[in-house]
Amino acid sequence: AIWVNKQPLMGVLAAFGFYLFLQVLAAVVDPSTILQGLLLKIIIIGVFIKGINSARDAKKYREQLAEMGATHGKR
């Protein structure tokens, strides 16, 4: 959570990668778990995708604010 405040995109991508790793590991250990909780897995992946998009937007806004601050300070 602390890392997400500093670099939201990398934090969400790391969490998403970890979640996918755990799901693949569970599927390898017990293939019957692939379909168990499928709706919940789809919802979680959707939330991660929404988080990735939000983190990208936040990065764009931060860059725009930094650019505006830099040009505003030169005037």
C-alpha cells in the first residue's frame, strides 16, 4: 500500500502479477480449482484492470501538473 502511493501503476501491476501467479500455482497444484470461484476471479481481474487504468490516468495527471508547474514558474 505504501508503494502504491508513490508509484501507483507499478504497485497495481505487481499486485496483479502476484495474484495471477497464485492462481496459476493453485491450478497447477489442483486443476479442479480453475473453475471454482470463477465469478469472483473475474470480478477481481476486472478490479485490477480498473486499477491499472486509474493508475495510468493518475500518472498522466501528475505529469501534466508537473509540466504546468514548470511552465507556470517560468512566467
